[in-house]
Amino acid sequence: MNGRLARLAPRVRPPDRYQVVQSLKAAGAASLAWAVTGWWLAAPMALMAPWAAVALVQGTVYRSLRTALQLFLMISAGTLLAAGAVLLTDDVMTAMLIALPLAVLLGNWAPVGGQGLYAPTTALFVLAYGSYSVADVGHRLLETAVGAAVGIAVNALVLPPVHSLHVNKLACALPRDCAHLLREMGDGIRDDYGKERAEQWYRAAGEMLGALAELRVARGWASESFRLNPGRRLRRRTPSPSDAWDVLWARVGDRLLTLTLTLWETASEARGLPMPTRRALDGLSVLLAAAADVCAVDQAVMEHGPDEERRARRGAGLAEAHRALDTMQGYLHEPGPDTGASLGSLVAACQALLDDLAPDGNGPASAA
């Protein structure tokens, strides 16, 4: 039991500021909706208002408005289906057999996402609690509308969510993760890597592609968070790198995937690829370490902006990496089995990696 908890602990993260703020806003919206309908108006179905208010404190103001329309339509449909079925059959059980399948089908068919569940849920509540008179139906829809209005207002007027900062965190993580992997590979090659270690590098390179997908999703959230946001001019908006930044690091990630796959295959006996000579591996180690320094500078530029010192460090790192690449290319012409496909594949991938990192209008500096 203790071992399971120990393995689970690293995966459990404390809630971040955004989650705390949105949770408090949802609780405040529910309390306000209850005060308006249950305390001030003394509405008979006051529960509908806080229920709707909680559901509509969404991740963006635009999403709150869109979800409000979907939620109200589904609750209205479920309410009317249930009330109509009872009036038609005059029997709750028969009405349930008629209304629930239709409500579930509507919720699954309508393009409303997760809000489709509200249609059958509302129909079930209407039938279970016997609230299907004309007055009850009117109160249910009115209180839902009040709760929706409160939820939207709270989300739009109290620290309306903006997600541009998350985009920048993910964008900075790309060169940081590349630098970490390149440095680890350089150290490992110098220490005579094995199959297991090379496999770890390959998996880490694959995870970078997942980070790029997460960045694309974050960009969508950031763009949406400024739509219909009344506080967009008051909230701080952190400038994000252009989409070219994503394309660039996607290419770098592909180079790392090729490099790590070749290293994994040379360390494995399954493919029979020969291990490059010790001298070639030493040159590769120097190249990867220099490329790691270049990526680390790109991270610093992304976080703090460019300056002369960073430009000088980046240029020195690229120059050292190219010298190591020239040394490796010289070993391609040596006789022997170690100058075959494996070294050629490594040289080609390293050449492409350095081309991607070059500040010639296509590198990180121009993509930021």
C-alpha cells in the first residue's frame, strides 16, 4: 500500500492559480445565484440557478456563453419532453419510457458536446419529483436562465480567464527539453551508452512531439480566451511566439527522433547496425553538447529577450557544433565496417539539426 502511494505521489500536483481562481468563482456564482432565487425571490426551484451557475464558469468567457445556450436548450428540451409525456399518458412510468429514450437520443445527436447529458438528467428529475405542471416548467426554465446569467457575469467580470501565459510556458519548455535531452545524450555517448539508455532517449524524443500537440491546444485556448472578453484590455497579455516557433521545434524534434532511433539501433543487436568508432562517438558527444548550449540560449532568449552576450554564446555553440560535425564527416571516408549506414545516418541527422538551429531567417531567433 505504501509503495503504491509513493508511486502515485509524484503524479499528484497541487492546484495551480487558475484552478483555484475558477473554483472560487464557481462557488461564488452558485452562492450568488442561490441568494437571488432562493432567498430574494423565494423561487420554488431555486436549486436550478446555482446548478447552472456552477456549470457556466468555464475556461473562457466565449465558452461560458456558448455553453449557456447549449445547456439551456438541453434543459428546456428535457423539461418539455418529460412534461409533455406525462400530460399525454397521465402516468409517470409510461412517460419515463417515452421521454427518457428521446432525451438521451437528443443529447447524443445534438452538437452540444457534454451538455447533452442535461436533457435526460432534467427529464428524469422532472418525472421523479413530479414537477411537470405548467407553473413548474416555467419556474424551472426561469431559474435556469437566472443561474446562467449569474455564472456568465461572474466569469466575465471577475478575473476573466486569459491563457496566453500558459502558451509561453509551453513554448519555453521546448528548447529547455531539447537542451536537457541533447546534454544527456552527449554525456551518455561519452560514457559508452547501452540499449536501455538509448531507448530512454528515444522515448524522451517522442514525448517532445506530445508537448508540441499540447502547445497547439494551448494556442487555441489563448485565442479563444480573448473572444468576447470584456477585460481583455485590462488583463495582462503576454506576447506569444509566432506559429513558426512550433514548426521549427517540430523539425528539431524530428531530428532528435532520428538521432535517438539510430543510437538505439546501434546499441541493440536486433538490427545488426555497427556501432560507430570511439572517435566518431566522441565527436558526436561534443556536437550534441554544443547543440544543447544553443537550445539553452534559445530558452533564455524566449524568457528574457535577446542581447549581445546571448548572441555571442549562441554563435560560439553553433561554431563548435559545426567543427565537431566536420570531424565526424571525415570519419565517413575511413575504411572498415564502422563507417557504414549508422554513422552516415547520424551525420545526416546532425547536419539537419544544425541547419534548423542556424540563425539564417529560419532558426529560433526569427521564429520567436
